Amino acid sequence: MPFSAALSPLPVLILGGTTEASGLCHLLEQAPAFAPTLSLAGVTKNPHLPDIPVRQGGFGGVEGLKDWLRNNTIRAVIDATHPFAATMSQHAAKACAELALPLLRLERPVWHPTAEDNWQSVPNLTAAASLLADPTGYGKHPLRVFLTTGRKEVAPFCAAPHHFYLLRSIDAPDPVTLPPQTMCLSARGPFDYAAELAMMQAHHIDVLITKNSGGYATFPKLEAARALHCPVIMVERPPHPICARVETPEEAMVWLQAHQAASTLRDV
């Protein structure tokens, strides 16, 4: 059923912070059938904002999120948060279940190693730091570590202070959390293969530590590690609540259009 200007646009909340969320917001800018609001955690300074209403900051837990959803008469929620933002995903799932709101998870697929890669998977950053501290393995000699796990979770690596760390993040980290031998590199993706290869060579990187975020924007560092035969310690994603899932903004739009059509039929 085509959208009529006489019908009210469907209020939608997008929990954002990813490339996929931005892509969906750009599609919704041209979709009068919807009244979207993008929610950002407010962690990144000067984020790129779409031309739709944006709110920044937390909701105050599950109850705060439920109150906001009710007060803004939201009819559908899309969780397009970062794959490692597990707490927000859990809050969204619980709030939507209690309010009987449709929820969709928009999440890019994970990375998978090839036969030419040397990856070691770990469940969390503490486990990654433990590998670096292990005197029978990575901890035997000082190494030069390329750390791309974000600025807020560096403290575990203080357990392996004899290594040199090249930390890349969008915003500057808290110096108190850093291992003693840390160089900070402020940069925002996407990054290309040639630049990643040159940077890792220039800093004589021995091991790369990263999260399995997926996507294309930061994948070239893994291609560079492959070319340099550099081992990778890969932090795997935390579990997320079970709900409907898609991988692209276009698929999310199809899901929204189906719910908009169903809502229109109910309201007629």
C-alpha cells in the first residue's frame, strides 16, 4: 500500500553508532512514511549526523528507555549499535519485549580468517591481555603491538607493560588507563590497504589486536597483517539477544516498510 500524506508517518527509533545505522538514516531522509529518531550514546566527539532528529546520551537503563519509547509513541525499533555494545542491545530487547514493540537487529557480518591468516580468537580483552602477558608465549619478549580495540578498554593491557603499544582511536584515551609504553594515534576510518601496510611497516608491528567488528571500513588492517605474516589476536563478539536480524540498511528498510504497511492496515 503506497504511503499517503494523510496518514501519519510511523515513529521509529534507531539505536545508532555504526556505518550501517548512518546508511539507514540516509535512506530514511527520503522516506516520508517514517518519522525516525537516531539515538547516539554520545561517546564519540563530533559524530557525523544525518538530516533527521538526533538524541545523544543514555536513556537510564531499561525503564528509562521504556519511558522514552512510550512518551514518543515509537512503533518500531532498530538496534544498529556496534557489535560490541551488548548492554544497549540487551536493554533494547527487554524494553521492546515488555512494550510489545517490533525490534530488528541491523548488524554487519563477522570477519572470517583465510588459510593465509594467523588469527587467535579470544572471548574478551582481558583474555587478549593475558595472552600478551603469558611468559611462555607472546610475553616472552617485548613486542610492538598495534591495538585497535578502542580508547575506553585499554586498561587490561597494563597487565603486560613490557610491550610497546600503538593505540589507534577516534578520540584521545584517558592517559591514566594506558600501559607505560603507549603511542596514541588519532584517526577515523575508513582506512585503505596501502596506508595500513605502510603504517604497520613504519612502526615495525609484531602483533595486531582487534575486535571482530566486521565491515569494510577497518578491514584493510587485516589484509596488511596477512601480507606481513603478522599474527592477529581477534576479540570475538559478545552474545546478543535473539531477534530478527538483517545485515544491510536496504534490508532494514524492507522490514520497516512491512511494519509500516501492517500498521496502516490496523489503523484504517
